[in-house]
Amino acid sequence: MAEKGSRIISNATARNWERLSTNPEGRLSNRANKLKSSRRFVPVEYLTDAENIQIIENIIKDFCEFKVFDVIYSLAINLLIKKGIYEKSNIKKILAEYCKKYNVKVIDELTQIQLPDEYDILGILYQSILTEGEKNKRGSYYTPKNIVEDMVCDIALSGDMEFLDPCCGSGAYLMAVKTDNPMRLHGVDSDKIAVFIAKINLVLKYSDVEFEPDIICVDFLDYFDKRKYDYIVTNPPWGSVHKKAGEIFTHFYFKAFELLKNNASIRFLFPVSVLNVKAHRELRKFIIENCEIERIVEYDRLFTGVVTSHVNISSIKGVKSKELKYIKGSDERTVRIEAFYETENLFFNPLSADDIYIIRKVKSKSEFSLKNSTWALGIVTGDNKNKLFKTIKENTEPIYRGKDILPYVLKEPEYYIVYDRNNFQQSARDDIYRAEEKLVYKFISSMPVFAYDNTKSLFLNSANILIPDIENMSVKTVMAFLNSKLYRYLYKKMFGEVKVLRGNLEELPFPSITQEQDKNICSLADEYIKDSNAKTLLEIDEIIYEIFEIDEPYKNVINEALNVR
């Protein structure tokens, strides 16, 4: 028997997972990564003038074989001499300390070369010298100037106000804050070279003040400070290895929160996954229960070598908010905090009042879910190049990909495979693939796309399998609900994913329907499978709207969200 409410894998798959090592959620962890990459590149997004790229590349090319700290130290002397402050006592003290502690050597040529005019030329050069593997291992990517300025533009320190960047890198946030007293600026970073750069950057900016920057080289999670801060703003490391379990930026956030004064501001730059990935639920829960969220700002892809988008969550400690500003590009809207409670995992999705009304209307008329259904994964061959064939060969059969899945139907297969479970890296049990009827859906998609299969066909891992179990609903009726405008809208608004995930599908609410309604919807699904008449889909949509009593104005809301008429 197929196992209800769980993922189905074969014994061979289990052996492969054990061999390859898995994470606690059972996903393959021996995947291609950049931790060993020796590639170097200039972080172009961190420059203020693109014409400086060639100059920077030439410097890196000529001096990349030298010790990194020697290069940065020598360039720092270059800048200090150019600024006319090299002989100041506080500067001499900083340089002497680092020279003695880390045995750095001065490269005379670097103290004299012409450097391009950039607001953080040392940080740019350091990031350019580091290999991709080193940056990924440390989670170290410096924040572009425009994002830094956007996050601190309203901060002006006065009186005894204190500012902390707990992952300060080369000091971009510290340099951007407005203050007449740089001793109110505090930084922490575990990278000794970054700390040195940050100190040099601050003494260069505040060259008329005799001070030594308060920037400490230590892991922030081991940092002890009796002070409380008015502002804590940072871009924490993402995905870097640490002795604490879980995503490291979550631990940084909790630690920073402890160091805030009441009614003080905390602003973190997170990967966009923090908004709607289940693993970050506890962080989202903590924020909405302990803070007034002022604004959430989504930025496009920021860092060379990093494909994810980014989000700034700005909050105030100790005050619970009712609404916030949600900004994405030119779109700015006011979102009520209650919107975040519409999903089990408290996804930070910018739902409008109309969205909340529709979601609650559907939930109020629903009794079932897909949680008791049977789920399975497509086949992972481990070697598509040699195990998939474009033409029919002996003992082969069709195998479908996510690209082959259309609403309700499958396209003609483009590939064939010899079905040998022991020859695959991952596969479901035979009785799943060979079920009399099953649904298959695209894994990479912003909205559900389900097709019906009663041919006992095979599927690659870009497609997942569902054998639904909902009272009084046939397999085809469940498919009709999932492919409907209403359910695509629900998925988009509730989860905002670019993947169709089992956990999200299980959260979708399903109504109790009569046998007659099931028969009618199933019949219409059959009609569409046979002739692909668009009018049939409209009929299905109208029946589903009627079941949930969705009125015309809200149908228009749904159409607008889906960009259809």
C-alpha cells in the first residue's frame, strides 16, 4: 500500500541518500556549490563608477600573489598619505597595532600607485581579491551603496544615541550614518582584514577628529556588550557555517535584538526567502510578536555571484504594529499585520483587504485539505545525459518532465528511459508511478499546474506526483480545483513561491461538495482533456466560484492578480 500523507522513496533512494549524506529534512545535501570555487571577480554592484573596473582588475592581477593583508595594509597607507593624515597619532597607533599583531609587510609600490576614486576602494579591492569560495564560506558580500543609504537615510545620531553594525564588514553602514561624533558608531566583525578596513574608512571620513574607531574583531554571537543601542543596522552573513544550528542570520537577529533599547530600531538585510520559507517561521513569529514593523523593502538581485533577491525588514523593539509599508520597486502599499496570519507559517505576503476577504471566504467554506493524500517525487537519474534517450530504444518507455505538464494534459514526451530502479539516484515506489490514476504537477512554477495521468507513466524530478484523498472528490475534480483561477490566485497570494511545494499545497483549503457537483466538475474536466476548449475552463471556474460564493467584484480582483481578463 502507498503511504498516506508522506513522501514516498524507494529503498534504493534511501541508500543513495545515506551514501550522499542528507540534511534533517531528507533532502540531498551533496549538491554543486561554490565553496571550493577559486574564481575572482570585481563586485560591480559595489562600485560607484563602472569605469573603475579595469583599474581594479589590473591591481588584482598584478598583486594577487601577495598576502592579502599586506596588499590591503599598503593600500591603506596610500590613502592615508593622500588624505594628509598618515602622520597623525591615532593613525600611527592603528597601523602599529596591526603591523605588530599580524606581522604585515608594506609593499612600497602599492603605497604610491594611483587608486580610483571610490567611497570604499579598500572594501572593493578586498572583495575582488577574495575567491568566490572564500566569500561563500563566510557569507561575505558587501552591500551596495544605494541599499546602505536607503536603510540608514533617516538616521542622524544626536546626544547620547548609539549605532551598531554587528557584521560591519568594511564599514559601509558606519560611513553612511549622519553624526558629528564618530565615537557613537560601533562595529563588530569576525574578519580581521574587514575590521582594519572599516577603521581606516572611518578615520578617512572623520579626518578632522582625533579618535580610534570602536570596531571589534570577534564573532558577534560571542560578543558581550553592556551597552544598549538606539539603532542596529546590518547585512548579516547568509548560509555561512557556524557552531549554532539553523540559519546564521536568525541567530544574529536574536542577539542584536537583545542589545536594543526599548523603542529602538533594528534593520536587517535578509535573503528574500525569509519572507515565505517554512524554515524561517520562528524568526517571522518573533518579529511580529515583539516589534513594530515599519517597512519591508524588496530589492532585486544585489550581489555578483548571488542569485537571490534581498529584503530589508525595519522594525522597532517593544511595540506591536497593526500595519506597515511594503515596498517592491515602484509599488508601495500599506499592509495590515493580520495578513501575515493567513498562512500556518506566517508568510510575510503583502495581502490587500480584498485578498484577505477572499482567502477568509474560501477558508470559511472549507472542511478538507490534501494532508491525507499520497505524495511522491519524480525520478532522479543521476545522469540524464546517458540515461535519457531522444528516440525509442529496446526496453525504453516514455518519461515526462515538468516542461511536459500543461493544465489537465501532458504534452507528447520528448524522452525515453529504461526503467531500472537500482540504476537511479532517487525514485518513488513502483505502485506510485503505476497507479491507475494520479495527478502530476510542475515543481518550478509560480502557480499550480496539474495534469491527469492514467497511463502509468514515469516522471522526472522536475515533476511531482499527487494521489489525492478528499471526501466526495474524484481525482479529476481535485485537479480542476487546483487548476482553477481561484486556486492559482490562492497559491500566489498565500505563498508567493516560485516553486509548487507539497507543504503549501497541503495548506490549501477544500470544500465539502455533493456527489452531483463532483460528477459535474469531473465531466467538464474530461471534456477539456478531450478537446481543450477554453470555454470548458470558464465553466469550471464559475462552478468553483459559486461553491465559495465569490461575487463578481472579487472575480475581477482575482483576474487582475493573475493578469487575465
